[in-house]
Amino acid sequence: MNHYVLSIVAYIKLEWLKQRTNKNHFAMKGQIYLVAQQAVYAELKKLSIPRTA
């Protein structure tokens, strides 16, 4: 029962977000993926700079 209720809540939140942003879920997924890739690349750049002691 808990999973059923949470799946309905997630669906409602997704529909609310679609209405608010005027984007479908594929566009939102792509936007989230792009931001995540940028964050990973920035972290990788930070890690690749050698530390000076």
C-alpha cells in the first residue's frame, strides 16, 4: 500500500512540475542530466589539479 501511495504522489509531483516548467519529462530528464554532467566535470577538473604542499 505504501508503494502505491508514493507512486501516485510522485506522478502528481511530476505532472505539477510539467505544468510549471512547460516541459515534458524527457526535456526535464535531459536538463537534469546536463547539470549533473557539468558538476561531475567540474569535480574531475578539481581532482586533476595537483596539490602543492
